[in-house]
Amino acid sequence: MTIDELISSFNEMEDWEERCDALIDMGFELPDFPAEEKTEQNKVHGCQSNVWMIANQPGGKDSPIEILADSDAMIVKGLIAVLLTVYSGKTPDEIIAIDIHSIFNQLSLS
């Protein structure tokens, strides 16, 4: 799913309950996160829920970044899915150019 498709889909939703259900559904679709990667080193600190994230750049410095993440909270997993839709598979320069606040505003998730 592209970010434009995600925004379009969320704009058709009438209330928070629909968005919440959509986030939970998106969380179920996250790629599997390896259990052995759920380490303190990969933990996102400052989050109330447990969140783990790893990023790889297999093609070198200017290549796209591949991100995997997981959480023990369903809505947070959905928010992770949104972030992966926005950032994963993008180059560092593309990531820097993204206005994430605008995207979350368009999704009515700010």
C-alpha cells in the first residue's frame, strides 16, 4: 500500500473507532519480527508499550533502508505499519524529505 492509498482510505473513515480498527488490522499484517531481535539493543525507549525496531541498508550508503518493527500493543503495531508504509524502502534522502507530521494530520492521527 502506498501512503496516498493509505490517506485516501483513512479519509473515507468517519470516526476514531474506524481508524482504530484499521490500525489494528494493519498491525496484524506487519512482517514477522524475529524473536531473537527482541533485544534491549533493538528496543525503542520512551514508548509506553514495548517496541522493537531494526533497520538495514543492504545496498550501501545511498540505497533504500529496510525497516522491521514490532510491538506488544495492537494499536502501536498499527502505527508502526503506518511508519513502515511511509519510511521503509526509501533512501536516506527521501526519508529526510518526508513531512511525517503532515501525513499523520492527513490520516487524522495527530
